[in-house]
Amino acid sequence: MADLLRDREKRGLEITLIVRFAVFAAAAVLEVAVIETRAQYVVLFAYAPALVVVGWLWWRLRSAGSLPSIGLAAIAVDLVLICALPMIWFEIAALPETPRAMIPKTNIVPVMILVIAVNTIPLRPLYPIVAALGALAVYLVLWGMAALDPRTVITSDFEASVMGPALNREMLLGRLFVLVAAGGVLALVAWTARRLTLDGVRLEHANSQLGRYFSPRVRERIATDAVDGPGGREQDVAVLFCDVRGFTGLAERLKPDEVMALLSDYQACAVAAVFAHDGTLDKYIGDAVMATFGTPEPAADDAERAVRAAIALRAGLAELNATRAARGLPQIQQGIGIHYGRAVVGNVGTPERLEYTAIGDTVNVASRLEAATKRLGEELIVSAAVKARLPDDIPVRALAPLELPGRAEPVEVFAVDAGGAGVTAGNARPDLGHEGTQA
């Protein structure tokens, strides 16, 4: 999160540097276009080093320079120009009879407030505070220079202080107050914007973390819906179970880190296939993966998408096995079972710890179909409820009715052959070599 917040601050600082460069460059070009006096030449030479410094700061920012030092250096450039330009104007361009009291009467205060506002963009409250304190010091310096002029009169007469060579202490205090207030308010704005940005960064980070566990649709629903506690609704859903064949034997022979790498590789294939077909990753169960299609909202093609996800998983596993074989690693074999029917979909658990899942007989049947793939010698089997919802371009092959624990009647099952070419058949015997026995 710190990196994300730093990125936001860096982008804000880059915007302020671009604004400075554009303003200084435009002012320099304008001076060139209308040069008539020595003062304009001097002003032009004042902008030139400012452009160089701002350009260098911009380069430092893009080459991973320290953000606070760059921001403070940019403020220093602003303050130097604000102080230097009125003094250059008075010393070179002003008429001999022009009193110095005119310097603090220019539009310098609005310019200072604009500088403070620009330094709010990087979302660091320190910048507007420093800019306001610097502007306060610059204005006191300019007012002091004006007060030292023998022609300057300190008066309480407002009209005389506005129209003539006089200064008004009340007006000074008022402008100092305006600068302090502007710095405080804009620092508060920067702090508030930073807090809101931090909340947004946290939400973005949390949303990214949710993406590791849930499909995009479920992630969006979790992020936007109010969840009061456990509860769900009954709906049609396609449930897919897949797991690694011979995992126990592999776990006995491989090192723990190798087992974790194998499992991660397989689960990455499974999740990619599920998400590519708008499925929901329900949970990991050891070496098995449970996914649902039709959650949170059911669709007419849920069963078809579940089967196409399984076919994609076959293709992904074939590529993964080719890579593992080239590295001399044992290949991964799998079993996949899919069932379609009614289930309760929603949040289970306690108000403090919820899990979004599907429960019911449909889930149990899908799990048992996956477990039956090993004894049937098939990699991917589906129930009749799934087969009835498949288009003709997905070939299926009828198998003998299957008796499942807990069900009185045998279940019609079908093998799906699509996508099986070139895929290691994790059927009768896993490709373990001398790795051990089947799970």
C-alpha cells in the first residue's frame, strides 16, 4: 500500500513540475516577444535558471529521486521567483519617482495563494504549509524593503495606504492572516485528500487480494453488496471438482517445496480455466479445486461453461506437463467431475467469519463424480443433467450407470472426450514411475 500511495504522490508532484515548467516557459516566451526594456532581459535571465532547475527536478523525480526533497526544492524555486521578480521590476523598470511602497501593493498575494494551492496537488500537507510559511517570509521581506524607503509613510489611513506611498499595518496583518489561513486550509485539504487516497489505495489493495480468492463477478459483489451475516438462496448451479491423481505418492517422494510448487502449478491452471469461463473459485481442498458456474447469478449456459472450463484445463495441463517433462519432473494427472442442479448459494459461517460457497446434494454428487474418475479410467465425467445442456460440438460418451454412496438410484454418467488429445490420461495409473502408489 505504501508503494501505491507513493505512486499517487509522485504523479501529483510530476503534475506540479509540469505546470511550473509550462508557466515559466510561457512567461519567458512572452518576455522575448515584447522586450522593450532592460528589465525584461533581466526577467528573462531569471526564468532561464528556474526552467533548468525545474527540468532537473523532473528528471530526478523520474529517476526515483526523494519525493520530499524534490517537492521542497520546487517550492524554493517558486519563492525565489516571487521574491526576485518584484525587486527586479522596481530596481530596473520603475520610474525614479515610484515609491517602494508599491511593491507589496501588487498582485503578489493572489500569486502566493496560487503557489500554495498548486503545492496541494502532491497530497503531502507539508508542501502547502512550507509554501505558506515561505510566502509569509517573502511578503515580510518585501514589506520591510518598502518600509525602509524614506518616502514610505506608515499610516492607518486606508485610502492613503492604497493610493499613495504609504503602508498600513492593519493591511499587512490582514494579508499575513490570509496567507496563514490559506496555508492552513490547503494543508487540511491536502491531508483530507491524502486520507481519501489512502482509503482508496486500501480498497484497491483489498480488491486485488479478493481477486486471488474469488472470480471477478464474486469479487465485485463482495465489494459492493452489504453482507449482514450467514444466508443464501436456492438456485441452479454447475459444480466442478478436479484434483491431482496420485498426489499422495508424489507427496511421499518429493520435497515439501517441490510438492507446493507442483500443487501451485496445477491450481494456477485450474483457476485460469475457471476464470476464463466466468466461473467462481469456491475453495481449495488439499490437492482438489472446487469451482461453481452460475454464482452469484445463474445463466442458461452454466453447465456448458463448466465443461468448456474443464476442456481448457485439459489443454493447460498438457502444456504444463510438457514443461515439467522438459525439466525432468513427474507429470501431473487429474480427474474432473461436473454436476448440475439445485444448491444453496450464499454465505456460510458466523457473522465474524463468512465463506461464500454452494452447498447441497449437487455439490456432493460433483465431488463423488470426480472421485469415481479413477476407478472408471476416465479423466472427465459429467452427469446426465450436464450432458443435457451441452451443445453438439462437445462429444460425450455414455458410461455405465454409476452407484454413488448415499444415493438409492444409480446416476447416469458420461465421459467427455473433447480436449483429451495429447493430454496425459490420469486414468487407470498415474505416471509416477517409481514415485509410489496411487492416492
